[in-house]
Amino acid sequence: MSLAFDDYGRPFIILREQGSKSRVRGTEAVKANILAAKTVARTLRSSLGPKGMDKMLQSPDGDVTITNDGATILEQMEVQHQIGKLLVELSKSQDHEIGDGTTGVVVLAGSLLEQAESLLDMGIHPLRIAEGYEMACKVATAHLDSIATKWDFSPEEVEPLVQTCMTTLSSKVVGRLKRQMAEICVKAVLAVADLPRRDVNLDLIKVEGKVGGAMEDTRLVEGIVIDKDFSHPQMPKELKDVKIAILTCPFEAPKPKTKHKVDIDTVEKFESLRHAEQQYFIDMVQKCKDAGAGLIICQWGFEDEANHLLMHHNLPAIRWVGGVEIELLAMATGARIVPRFEELSPDKLGFAKCVREVGYGTTKERSIIIEGCPNLSAVTIWVRGGNRMVLDEVRRSLHDALCVARNLVRDNSIVYGGGSAEIACSLAVEAAADKVVGVEQYAMRAFAGKVVGVEQYAMRAFADALEAVPLALAENSGLPSIESLTAVKARQLAESNPHLGIDCNDAGTNDMREQNVFETLIGKRQQMFLATQVCKMILKIDDIIQPSQYD
Amino acid sequence: MATLMAPNQGMLQEGAREEKGENARMASFVGAVAMADLVKSTLGPKGMDKILQSMGRGHEVTVTNDGATILKSVYVDNPAAKVLQDISKVQDDEVGDGTTSVVVLAGELLREAEQLVGQKVHPMTIIAGFREAEAVAKAELTAAAFSNAEHPEAFRNDLLNIARTTLSSKILTADKDHFAELAVDAITRLKGSGNLEAIHIIKKAGGALKDSFLDEGFILDKKIGVGQPKRITDAKVLIANTPMDTDKIKIYGARVRVDSMAKVGEIEAAEKNKMREKCQKIIDHGINCFINRQLIYNFPEEIFADAGVMSIEHADFDGIERLALVLGGEIASTFEHPGEVKLGSCKLIEETMIGEDKLIHFSGVALGEACTIVLRGASSHILEEADRSLHDALCVLGETVKEPRVLYGGGWPEMRMARAIEEAAKKTPGKKSLAMEAFARALRQLPTTIADNAGLDSADIVATLRAAHGADPGASRMGVDMIAGAAGDMRELGIYESFKVKQQVLLSATEAAEMILRVDDIIRCAPRQRSG
């Protein structure tokens, strides 16, 4: 591969190891990128919606994951192509920001690029397309704001929250139990929510699980579950109204950080060292006892001797508790984390109503459940499922639902699902592109007048791309996709009712208000922003230089 | 210069593969059905065993017909097959039995689903149908279950029947009455706690399976120290976890530095002294038996022998915990307060001989719940398999004690569920009803397989059963009678199964089948390159 030749036909070497690099330029490059992005999007397309199918992913080590969570699929696919990776990132950022709609955002981006491809064929410059998309995105999001409704809820009236969570869960494997799961999620979120500040710290909700049992056994523990057992097999398995000391120092002989040596050269020294050692353990346990603790939770291990002394003094203890759990426990029980025995005092102890150890089935695995903490600011969702893959998928689904509930607490605006929002936006964008002001009197009125030139095409393309979402929904639900889409679109126009969507659940009505299918406004808006941005980025690339695959 | 790429080329890592749509579905169906067929022939009382040869050094051989064990040992590369492996393992962990049934049922469900997909029924519709069928089946199963928990006599009989049914499919089938008695005795000793830890199984090669016995007490496969009493009555036992070699100094950085040989001697003496004191403290607890988890050196052993205390070393962690539970003592690591340590006690400790080996036998223990089952058998393979079988039976019995509802066996629950589902399917509109009928057919495959494995005319028997259940819905007690080779009354034959196990089989199998059905795309990442 060469770029230029001198008089004798020898190539000028510009890039290092030029011969071994392949290079794609111009429209070719853009098209190659679009193709790559489309391929990724196509993989996810069939997972969209309540009737979406799952993907089975086998990791390099042979572990199997079955999921229909977009972010998880992309992450585990190990996409190697650079542009493919962009889409993986896209889905990930939707996951981090919103937590739901990870499939939708990729499908939207893929379809935007698909539309861009035909515009490129018309000879429109990629940047003009990008600009047109940008404008269209503004119109669409403005329209979203105008069709959004507020759903007021209070801790007593949680129905709207539950409904929204149910929409999210209906596309997952837990669809069968969506009511139960949605209620669990809402309860969990409300338990940790800071309603006046409209903030939810999802770190306080742990989603833990154990294989076995049925999904129906999943429940909310108003407290913390740790996957440990009591340090001594004979400690009581159930404690009531217990004071908890949380320690981050080991029940072991001291280990000063400075390098030192203790030299023993006489028998007396040997004796005294022995006594000091024994005394050391006794002191440690005594200090805990004196502080009034009834349960010790320690980040480190115990010496056998200390362990027995604890048991002897009726001080149940849990060892090797991880750092995250320690912090959660401290928050929930109101205990202070104590790094040294000397600093242990009664006011630093936490409190819990009930601490108990539970076992499962025929194995010897056990967990400790800590309930009835004074600051009910940490909860655990305890998931059960028939096998590991189900369990993992339930956990992912619950995570999505939790995010949705959190978003609603933050901002209680919602839009209707089932593709209705996309169709409405598509109509609005089209109207804006045609400079038609009238049927849809929305925010882009001032803006629409300015659209002259090729951007118009790009905006129309955007409108078409938006329709990909309802189209995929209908396809996955086994409906005649084009027919149902056009029918809904016609009705939306005729009735100017933005709540009409695809009837995926075969409920007999297209009005999403009746079906109670909602999504959060921020989630939808974020999807459009992110998808547009990624498209813009991909369209701007006009040159790919990469080392040859075969060297 | 490559301008356009073929779809997926270069998208995934080199070596990765993707299968889509029909192909993916086909791959998972084939994998799952193959897995089910693998264990299918082991189902039921006349099921055959498998030989598993390990890949590791020694090429160890296991002979088993325990579904979970077989599946665990098979190396599979098909993701769907892995799902089935997993449910079988979970079934084992959760209830301990039915590990083969669950895989066979899931496999049959998928086989039926495959045909429906062939008839252009959407997988989601099949799943919807399966879910409804599962709900109907679960309701029917609950209605069919009965409990004798109020009548201890009848309940014991139930337990015996369940144990016999479970054992009849295993190697112990020849002596199933004997082992059923053993298992039920062991479980009833637990007094409903269902804590299987108190039942200890010891395997000793030699003798016949029939010579296996239940010992009311505890048997520890360890040795008593030299020169110590071999028999102690009214034993007071201190159970400990403490180093009895040289007690290390735990303070970090301590080292001994001496400047003369005499000093070395002094330190050594001090060390000995320390150990002597420790032993004395232990003896001061007023004990006559000392059991340590760790090793006991000759020196302390000698001291104990002098004091007439029996000392047992190397009781591993499991043994120690179980001993502590059984003898009612605490596991001690410090010995400063003799009065406060709870000692274990038992009536008699003695050394007994089983076959060639000497074992330590604790009888009249504080915790009357404990017992030991000593298995005898001609070879280690037989013993291993007997252990697995007995473990299955104990697990099932343990679950049954907790959840006393029972069902008849021999395909009776499956026939009942199938009939109920078919009834419901008739009233269900839409394509879902096809899936429900398929579910019923899959359930009937279980008695069919049992009969097939026994070399019986399965079609005839299942048809007879179906007629019997259809004629007398809800009251018929007909199931497959292996011995007569025909349909028979399950109550008279005494073939019982635990409700919990059957329910778990139903739920797990449906869940797994649903999971696999939902997949329309399989992406396999490139296998990790292993260095070396």
C-alpha cells in the first residue's frame, strides 16, 4: 500500500512500516465503520422489548451467561472492532448514567447510522448529516419534554413507581413475577431514598443471591446479608437486640510495621514473653466485653486462642468481613468502625434487633442476616433462582429496575413506552423538517423555520431512524411490523395522541396509558442524546489506519 | 485492501464464533437433548450405571448412576448443556435427589419445544404455554400431596417407603429394606432437626453391603495415643484446637538468641516446662479424654498417658465440629479457666475393630441425635456409590421430615399433572394450548423412560396409566409397577416420593427449559490462550 511514488516508481515511505498497515479513506472508511456499527446493533435488535429473546454468551473460560441486558451482552461479546467498541461504550455509559435502556440506545444508534448510509449515497457530506442529526435530536428531546407527564408518588402511594419498574422487568426472565419483583425494588429504593433531597444512593442496596429455591423465594431483607458464618461453630446462631462492635484490627498478636526483633536470651524473658502474649489476647477480648459489645464483626482473622476466648466470654464474632460490607454495616447499625482495641467505647457500638445464621439445602453454606438496624439505610435483596444463570440474570434485571426507580425518585417525569415516545418524536421531527407548523405545535416552531438545505434530509432520516425502535418491538412480538407501526403512526397523527404505541403484550389496546407502560423521561432523553453523539463521532471519521491483521 | 467486511468478520475476536437464530436454537436444543439422553438410561429402578474415568493422573474410575455425579464429571462445550449441568447440581445441593429426573424432564421439554418451533410457533408463545402448564402442574401436585405427619407410625411407614423408592434405583437396591431401615432410623434420631451433620458415614472396605450397620453413637476413624487407656467409662472429654507440638510464640519478630550451650538447655527446659504446664492445665479440667484437632507430639502424649488420659490427635476440622456437637462440649483453645469450659461427655469410649481397622467408638453420647452409619462393601467403588446413594436417601428423608407431604411414585405424579394440564389446555385459547399439551407429553416421558429402562412395553403401560387416570381423575393410584411389568396400585406397592423433591424437579426443569428457549443467539468468545 503506498500513497505516492517518485520518478522511479519507488514509493515514499511516510508511515512507519507502511507496507504492513492497511488504510481505508473517505466515504469507504465511513461506510466500513457504519457497517461495523450496524452489525453490533443487529445483534441486539432481537433482544428489545418484552418479547425480546436472550443471548447465550460463552466466556473465554467456558462459563455461560444468558441475558438480554444490552450492556451485559456487549460487554461479554468481547467486541474487537474499534467502532464496535464505541457502541459497547455507548451502552455502558447508558448503563452507568441511567441503568436501563441499554439495548434501546444501541438499536437507535445502529438505525441512525443505517439511515446515514443512504444519505451518504446521495452525496451528502457526513458532517452535514451529523449536524442535521444534532438539530433533529434537539427537536425530538424538546418534544419529549412536552409529551412527558409527571407522576406524583409519595411513600404511601407507590403505585406509579411499581408500574414503571414492571415495564422494565417485563422484558426480562423474571417477567412471570414482575409484580413481586417490582414491589421489592420499589420498597428497597424507598427505604434508602432521601426523599427531601431527591437522592438515592444505590450502593446501599445490595443485590445478593444464592442458587437454589425458586424465584418466588426472592425477598427483601431490611438489613444486611453477609456471606460468612460465625467464627466458632458453637456460637449462638441467633442473637436478639445485640450491640455490635465493628473492628478493623485482627485478633492476633501485634505486628508493628517497623522492623524489629525481640531477642530472648534468658529463660525469664521467655517466660515473660509467654505471659505477655496470653495477657494480650485476654486484654483484647476484655476490652470488647467492657465496651458492652454483644457481637464482634471483624475485617481480619482470629487466632485460635482469641477465637476460643471470644466464645468463652459469650461474644459471638464474625471474621473476614469485606471492606464494603463493613462500611454498609457501620452505616446501617450506626456503629463506628474501630481500628484499634484501645479506641473501643460503648458509644461506638452499633445496634441490631436480630442477627441470625441461616443455612441452605443440603450444603453447608451459610449466611448471616442482620436485621432491624436503627438506620434503615441499607437493605439487601436476597435473590433465589433455579440455577446460576437464572440467578445472575435476575440480579441484572433487578439492578435495572432499581435504577429506574431511582431515576423516578430523582425526576418523576415519565414518557409512555411501547415505542409511543419514539413515534411521537419521529412525527415531530418530520414536521419540523417540513417546516410544517400547525398540527404539532411544539417547541421547535421557532427553530423549524431555519432548516433549509441538506440538513432537512438528515432530519427526515433521523425521524425514520427513530421508528426503528417501535419496528423492532413489533417484530420481536411477532406482529406484522410495518403494518402495526404505520397504523399507530396514522392514529397518532389523526388523534394527536402521543400515548399510542405498539401493543407488545397483546392486551388489545394501543394506548400505553391503559397498558401502564412507562419509561423515565431522563432515560429516553439520554438514549437520544447518546445515540446522536456516537453517530456524529462515527460519521466524522474519514480515515482508518490499522496494522495489518496478518503479520 | 479490505474495504468492506463480511458481517461479523473482525467484529469479534479471532477464534470467536457466533450462531444466530435457528442455528443457535438448534445448537442449544441438540446440546440439551444430548445431555438428557446421556443420563436418561440411568433413570428409575432398572436404570443402568455409567463408568466415569477421570482425565487426571491415575485415570480413576467411578461407577455411578447418580445424575449429578455423572453430569458433573462430563466435560461439555455446549452452553445449553452447561445449563442442564447446573440445574442438576443445584437440585443436588437443594434437595439431594431427583438429579436425573430434572435433567430428563428439561430435555424432554426442549425436545417438545423443538417440534413446536418447527411448526412455526414463536418461542415466546411456547414459554407462555409452559408457564401456564407449570402453574397448573404445581397446583395439581399440591392437591395430590398428602401428609401423615400427625400419625408417627404412618409417617415412619411413609419415610420407609420413600427411602426404599429412592434406594431402589441405586446399587443398594438388593438390600434396600435394610438400608431404608438404616436411613430412617438415622433420620428419626435427628428428631426433626434435619441436621445431616450429626449423621456420620464411615466407609470400610470388606464384608458385604448387608453388613453395614447403624451405630448409636459416634465413630471416629482415629487412633488412641500409645500407652493410654483403650476404654473409658463416663468419659469427660475436652475438645480442643490448639498446637500441641511446640507452642509457637505469636508475637511477631521474636527470636531466640543465646550465647552458650547452657542457655540453649535452659530455654529448652523452659519450653518443655511450658508444654508441661499446658498439659497440666488441660488435665486439671478433670478430664479423662483429650481430643485435639492438631497433632500431638510424643512429649505431651506421654504426659497424658502418665495421667491416665486418653488423647486423640489429628481429628480434622470436620471431625472436631461434629464431635463437639455430638458430645456437647465446646472447642477450646485456651485453658486458663478450667471451671468455665464446657466439657463433652459420653458413657463409654472404646476402641473397636471393624474389619481390619481400629476405630474409636463413642457411645451414650450427650446428643442422642448423633449416629454413625458404617458402610461395608467389597470394593471402594461400591462403597463410594453406596455412600452417594445413602446420601441421596438421607437428604430426601431430611427434606421430608421438614416438609412431611408425600406423593406416590412410579410416574404417578407425572401422570396426574399431565392429565390436569391437558384438561386446562382444552380450555385455553390460542397457540399457548399447543405448548401446554407438549408439556403434558414431556411429563409422560418420565414414566415412559422408567418403563423403557426396565425393558417393559412402555407405550402399553403409559396408555393404561393414562386411561386409569382419565377414568378416575384425582383418585387413581396407578403407576408403573416394575416388578409385575404392568400398571399397579402405588399405595399397595409402597412406592412413595417426597413432595419437595418433585416440586423442585418441576420448577427447575421448567426454568431451565425456558431459559434455553429464550436464546436466539449464541456468542462464544475466543478460548483463553493458556500459556504452557
